Amino acid sequence: MKKINLSIQIVNFNTKTYLIDCLKSVFCSLSGNKLSFEINILDNNSNDDLSDLSRFFNDSETESLKIYQSPKNLGFGAGHNYLAKNTKAKHLLLLNPDIVIKEKESIERLYKRMINDPLVKVIGPKLYNKKGNNQVWDHGESKGLLAKFLNELGFGLWRNRRQEIDCAWVSGAVFLIEKSVFDEIGGFDENFFLYKEEEDLCLRLKKFNHNYRVLYYPEVKIMHIGSVVAKKKVYFYASWKYFRSKHPFWSRQA
């Protein structure tokens, strides 16, 4: 069996047009490098027909694609848990379908930064929107009173970083994690349907081993269109409420 370094996972829900553009940018970013990869896509019981997806790509690109179908909408975390169970890759790169990678070798640079430090278990890039504006929720910080206060309100402390920094969490829109650790901590908590699940996972990861690092790496910049699947206000409150009940303020790691 071919050794796979990286399994790229995408959960699709009525986002086929974005998905095609995302995949094109992924193939362009990985073109010419030696990183072995596969791309696993889960259609979350959407109205999209992905059976013709291969016609948008050449034969070698199509060979790396595998599409799974879910009989119901599993949500973000459960969808990625499903895909993670269907790979033997060493690392998982979770992408939202509305990601567009403009800079070549972005994926490889994230991957290399992770494997250069065995304690880095999760890494994420700086995200920006179509207008070029920074997305102020691409990571969250936890040091200091202001961070703790904002976390209690359901928000993360964001600063416009230019250099890498250890942080509380990075956005699930582009989320690279070592698969063995993902498996050890049980993947995503499927009680979160959408939002806060990556924050919960990163918190559990640090509680599992205080030496593990979650790294925000703004030297890599990736475009994320945002809010193409669901409006934040529909799901965020329930996720925030569950997060607070699961992780009381006094129990959260600084």
C-alpha cells in the first residue's frame, strides 16, 4: 500500500461550485512537490450531485479523489470524524469547501512547519476574505485576563500576528493535525453540530498532554470566503452554550 503523508478532508453541503474551485487550488498548490496525498470528500446529504466531479480534473488528479456519501447531514465534526476513519495517512488537513489557495506550496509549507517540531500537533494559517481583509477568528488566544473574559463570552482574543505563536485554537477552515493525536483524543465531539468544535478539540488536546502545541502560522496566508454553508447565528449559540457547560471557566487551561 502506498504511504500517504497527508489526507485532505472536505465536508460538502450544497457547496459544489466552491468545492470545485477549492480542489483546483489544492491541486495547483501541490503540483510538483513530493508530498504524497489523497483527497477525501464527504457529501453531507446535500442536494449536490458529485458524481461528475472528475470531469473538472485530469486523470492523475481524479485518482487522488474519493467521494463518500452520508444518508444524513452529520455536521462539521462528525463529518470529519467519518472521513478520518477512512484513511491511513499520518496527517489530516481539514479544509472548508470555500477555501481558495492562492499561493503555491502553502500546504507544503504548513506541513513542513508541523513536522519540523514533534510537539506541534495542530497548525493553521492566517485567513483572509475575498476583499483581502483578515478574518479575525482564524485563531484564538488564551493568555491574560482579556482573553479569558472574551472566551467566557464565546469569543476568542484575536491579534493581527505576523509571526507564529502558540495559541488556544486555530480555525477549522484550514486545520492540519497529526492523525495519531486526533485518534487518541477521540476526534471531534459530535455534540457540536457546527462551530466551537475545533476550539473544544484543541483544548482537549492540551489537557491530554500539556507539552503539545497548537500553532498559528501567519507566514502562510489562505483565502476563505466564509458563511457559504450556514449562517453563524443559526448554530453558534447552541455550540457556545454546550462548550461552556463542558468546559467551565475555572477548568480551562491558560
